[in-house]
Amino acid sequence: MVHSSPFISDVPVADALQAWYDACAAAGCPDRVAADLVPLAEAAGRVTAEPIWATRSSPVSDVAAMDGIAVLAQDTHGAGPTSPLLLGADGYVVVDTGDPMPDGFDAVVMREQVHYVGADPKVDAEIRSAVPPYQHVRSIGEDISAGELLLPEGHRLRPVDLAAAAAAGATRVLVRRRPRVVVIPTGDEIVPVGSPVRRGEILDTNSLMLVAQAQEVGCEAWPTGIEPDDVERLRTAVRDAASTADLVIVIAGSSAGRDDYTARIVGELGTLAVHGVAVRPGHPVVLGAVDATPVVGVPGYPVSAALTFDIFVAPLLATLEGAAAAERPEITAKLARKLPSVVGMDDWVRVRLGSVGGQVVASPLPRGAGVLTSLVRADGLLLVPAGVEGHHAGEEVGVRLLRRLPEIERTIVAIGSHDLVVDVAATMLRGADPTLTLASSNVGSLGGLVALRDGLCHLAGSHLLHPATSEYTLPYLDELMPGRELAVIRLVHRDQGLLVPPGNPLGVTGLADLGERDLSYVNRQRGAGTRMLLDQELRKLAVDPSSVRGYAREEPTHLAVAAAIAAGRADCGLGILAAARAFGLDFVPVAEEPYDLVVAAPSLDDPLLTPLWELLHSADFHGAIAKLGGYNTTETGRRLR
């Protein structure tokens, strides 16, 4: 039996927004939240519901703009450096900044230009320069004139706006009430944050994130309790939330699984406008209205949920307040590596940013919809439009900033092999200087060297074993970048070996077991130094890689390999001892190898990188590395080339 798609269609974002707004209007949803008259001290961040007009001028009269003496300008004619002029006590008045100008006086001579002659109370003032009328005088209404428009309707009030409104005579202002947002987390597998997590359970991090996102844009927001996958309970929860909120967000249940009820409930209780949007991540979005309240169903994956808020929820909330939606500044960046994309959907990709050689470089972060760390580490958002298949490395792309450009310009861009020591360096650099960031992208040693060759990073992390010479990294530099002036700095020596479950229950003794026994293996990606070490060792053992079960299963980092083994998805995988320790795994040593940092030689004198070179010789840094286990820092910081 053939079933039709559970989605209405893959609606383009602009069309989805319009369909949602139209459905909300037809359902009687208010186009604005109500207005409140509040004291100025409570109005920061609120949106004006009517214009603010000045009811008084500022200043309210002519006032002195400097400390000094008030004079009549015409009385100072003829005064000069060689012809000082004496003003009698009745020809001037001493004033301080902000004092009302005395009647009959129209200028101020600064105190530094006045010399007093005589004794109190009859003191003459000697001046050595004539002044024009209104010198150092703030005229009435210079800042604000009574009757003028100070701020329009629909303006989000900033601290400076409150000061100006007070100066213009306001004590209370009419502003939009903060929109109320109710977030409903759903799912039998969801448990509250702080609970012990058992197999098959997921912490309710999404409601924490979405409530904070709503509060960040100026709303009142709160979560309900977690609702199980029970259609009647969900129906009641949505109806109750719609009766009190200006917007309801339902987490999960928006897809097409057997327990996904959001679209059905919205359609039964009100109007279902859209189910399925042409955007990735976040395709199974639900947009509708219940009891004159907008409702949005967000996917359960955190990256999808966060993006759905940015694309759909934030603009609607701004509309409810009568304000313009916040727009992130956009810059042009050069892509650090190839970025494929699915045609037919807007593809939003989070990226790390840094400035290399005066050009901002964007390194795509892992794209899984459940990868929370991509939200944490992202400096920008890159949109690959629906009609584009992706971008090539080095191509210029538009990026919406999530971090300020000055911070991005203080970012060291490291691309290459993954190692925990790089993460330690990033932490210690930031601890010493909060303005400095070390951002690393894990694409393998070969990918890092290619990025360095193409000017897409400051440094490349490499432990690339050359099969013909059995040397690490150096032979590749002459092959990839002949004639380039390069420097190679030793970071560490580290232990590589087979990561196995605690207690090594299968009795794995070494790589030879991969050819002799039916072990499941988890590999690193092509171009990774660990992958090349494995291939080299398998050649020595005359083991055909295709005979290794799981050889084609790839992970991007040592920690990801360790996680797969800890989860029981593989019997073993090649990785570093520190990763084994992080997941409580056992370790079968295979080799000790060097891990180096490769940079363009002139970059050794780059002030941005100087703190890193200093850190490499730090005893505290060496001590932190020792705590990881499996590292030797004897040569750390030594220049090899």
C-alpha cells in the first residue's frame, strides 16, 4: 500500500513564514501584544508603543559649557596676548559647567585663561584673548527642543534612550508588554536536566536553550513539565499553553514517526499552516495557530531547534512587539575546506572564523543536527541556498556573524590532525588572555597541510607518516609546498595504540589481530595521520585493509573513536592513550609518534602567534599535558626546520 508524504511539502522559508502569518491572522491572533505604561527605570529593552515627544527643552536655559567666568563678549574686544584686558568685579561672574548663564552675559572664558588680580571681594579678572558671543555656552534646546520627536514607535529602548527621554521630560513611557512564550518539551525518553541519564534517555537541554533564546530577545519565557508521547496529554498541554501565551513552542514530535503528534494536534485544535520546510537542519517544522495563538513545532535535535528559533520564532516575536527583527552583520569569508550541500533546501552551516593574511577564513563545524558543540563553537552562520550544490575550498562565501569581528581577528586558526594537547593550549591561552582564541578544525594531517598551502590557516597540526621514508611530516612539505619557507615546531611525542573495552575482554594484542581475527574496527578519516599509520602497519603485516571489518567506518577525532568503542559499536580502533583514558578504555601500545605544528616561517614573528610559542615552553603547559597521559614533552617547542 502506498502512503502519501506526511509533510504538506518542502515549503521555502519565505513562503512558510508568509503562510504562517496568514494563518495566524485568519485565526484571530493579535498582530501586537498589549502596551504597558512603565517607569523609565523599567523600560530598558522594551519596545515603544507610541512615539516619545519632548515636553521640555534640554538644556532648559542657556548654560555654561566650561568652568570659568561669564562675560559680555563685546566687553572683551581688544584683549590679546600682548594687551591683556582687566574686567572689574562687576564685569564678570564666576560659573561652573552646567550653571545657568547670568543675565546680561553671553560668553564664557575658560578658567585656565583667566588670571585674577587684587584681593577679595573686589577682584579684577585679567584675560588675554577676546571671545565671540556664545563661546562655551550651551544654548537653550541645543540637545532637545520641546515639541520635537525624540523616539518613534517600534523602537527598542537602550540605556542611552532612557537618559534622553528623561532629559526631554518623560518619567513613564508606553511600551509593548514582553511577549509570553511557553515551551513544551515532549517525549517518553526525555528527562529533566540534573537527572541521572540511563540508556535510551535524553536530557531536556532543548527547553533550557529555547527559553533562554526567547529571554535573550526580550520575552518572558518558561517551560512546562515534560509531556510524554500521549496524544491526549499533549493536546491538553498545547491548549492550556495557548490560553496564556503569545507563542507556544512544542519540542519534538514534529517529524513523521509513530509518536510524532504535533502536526496532528495543531490541525485538530486550530490551523496547521505548514508541515515541512525546505531548510537543513530543521526540515520537519510545524507552523500553525491554536486559539488565536501562534504555535511552532521544532525538531528535537538541538541544532535544528536553535535554527528554527532564529528563522521562524525570532521574527514573529519581533512582529508581536512591533519592532524590526534583529539582523546579524554579514561579512565575506574564504572557505577553509570543501562544503557539499543538498540541492533543494536552504542549508545552514555553522562555521568557525579567523583572519589569516587579512582575509577572514571560515571552517565548517560538524553538521549533525544533534551536535550541540557546533552551537557553542560557532562564530558565524553560512547559508548555502537551495539551488547551490555546495562550495569548494578557497571559495568566497557570505557569513552572518555570531561573534564580533575584533574577536575573530584575535583568533588563531589551526587546521589539521586532532589532538587533545591543542585543546589544552586553547584553554590556557584563553585563560591568560580572554581576547585570544585558538580555534582548531579536525580534518586530518593532510587536510591541514593543504589548508596551510592555500593560506587558509595560521598553522597545521600534523603527524603524517611518509610510507617511502618512514619520516613524519617533513617529506610532505617538499611535495605539497616546494620552495615555501616553512617552520616545523615540535608539539609533543604521543603514544598511539589500539583502544579496546575495559579489561580488554577479547584479548587484543596488536594490529596483527585485525588480520587474524574477526574483530570490528572503527577507523579515522582519509588523510588523517592515524589512518596513514594504520595503513603503513597493515602493509608491513601483509593485511589487506578490505579484510578488516569496519575499516570503512570513519570518525573525525580520537575521542570519537573512543566513544564508539565505549558504546560497544566496535571492538577496537587506533588512537591516542589520552582518548582511551577519557573514556575509561584499555590501551594496547602500537607506536610512539611525533605531533608537530607547521607554519609559514614569517608567521613565527606574528604577534598573534607569540603567546602560543611562549606557552609551548611553559612548565604549567607541560604539567597539564602530563595529566592527560601518553605524552612526552621533552622536545615541546623545539624548531625542527
